[in-house]
Amino acid sequence: MTTRVLIIDDDEALAAMVCEFLAARGLVVEMEARARPGLERVVRGGFDAVILDVMLPDLDGFEVCRRIRERSSVPVLMLTARGEETDRIVGLELGADDYLPKPFSLHELLARLRAILRRTRPGGERDNAPLRFGRLEIDRAARVVAVAGEVRSLTSHQFELLCVLAESAGRVLSRDQLMQRLRGHVLEAFDRSIDNHVSRIRAAIEDDPRHPRRLITVRGAGYVFARSQDGDLDV
């Protein structure tokens, strides 16, 4: 499987070095020096991951990450000279999958990128036909979730968790089963519980997240993705 990566960084010398290094290891890498055209290319799709610098001339990288998450669940690895903890937290909360401060080792960058790709491809090859449940559509190929045609924002981890649940619609999955199917990377990446991720997914797809009708808790057992809600017609 060909892996396509887009680097958005105005340091063209650094971007070219990263591009050459990754290309030598079998990745297809493209570069964009400015935020807005880079964002347009991400939204059009076709990339498996994005390497995004925070300090860009035309738009802050944090804002770019936020806008990406409004339209796509493509994995984002942020690069920045700003290594403070607060900046890392902001980036992760906006939906970045990992955060690497400059200067960095190219080998560490590759390792982190591969880890992100493993997390976002937990089941290897699979049928990528869209999943439709009433007004909810999960486009696994484009990594986009929409409710009544409106795209909803999820991180790549939350997108994968939603896919695992939706692919087993009607079946109760325990937290251990979910972690096993996700290879444990949700907790490794963010030190957050499955419950926290489920809450974020509900906020994105449920009409009333406090009273979910799609992603339901089964006390003492785990979670079940309901095939239908009142008023839904599954396609």
C-alpha cells in the first residue's frame, strides 16, 4: 500500500530534507510552504498523514489543524520550535495525533509517523465502503464522518474507535475488546480512557450527547453501536 504524506512547512530546506529522507524509505511525500494552499490540498483528500508546522507565514498551524479536523480525520503530526507543554496540549486538544519539537531526529520523525499510521490502520486492509446508519455516514476511505450531510470533527483515534463500533453494530464490545482491536494505541497516545473518547464521539454525532441513542453504554459490559434510532431509516 502506497503511503502519501503532505508536509506543510515554510522552512523549505528542512521540508526538502524530510521529504528526501521519507521518500528513500518508500513514502510518497509532497510539500507545501504555505498554510492555506496546504489546507486546500488536505481537504481534497488523498493523503494518509500530514506533517504540519505551527509557525507558518499566512495562518497559524494550530488554526490549520482545527480546520483540518472540521473536514477530515487524516492523521496530523505537528512540528514546531515551540516545545512548551502548553503548546503541546493545545495541539493535541485541537486534534493533532502527535507533536514533535524542533530540532528533531529524522529517525524519530519516521518512527512517530509509522506509529500514527499503525494506529489509523488497526485492521490492515478492509472494505472501505461507506457505512450508513440513517443520517449518519462514515466514509472510511475519505476518513470523514457526516450527520445529515454535515461533516463532524473527530481525531484519527476517535474516527478509528467509531469505525470499530460501527463495524460491529448491534454487538456489545467491552473496553478490553475495543483496546485490543485498536491495538491499545488510544491509551498509549494520549493517556486517556476509552470512555473519554466515546464522550467526544457522542458530542460529534449525537443530537443529545447526554442522552445518546446511537452510541449506548451497557452498564458493566461496554458499549454498543445502535443500528437505528427513532425516526431513522437505515440505508
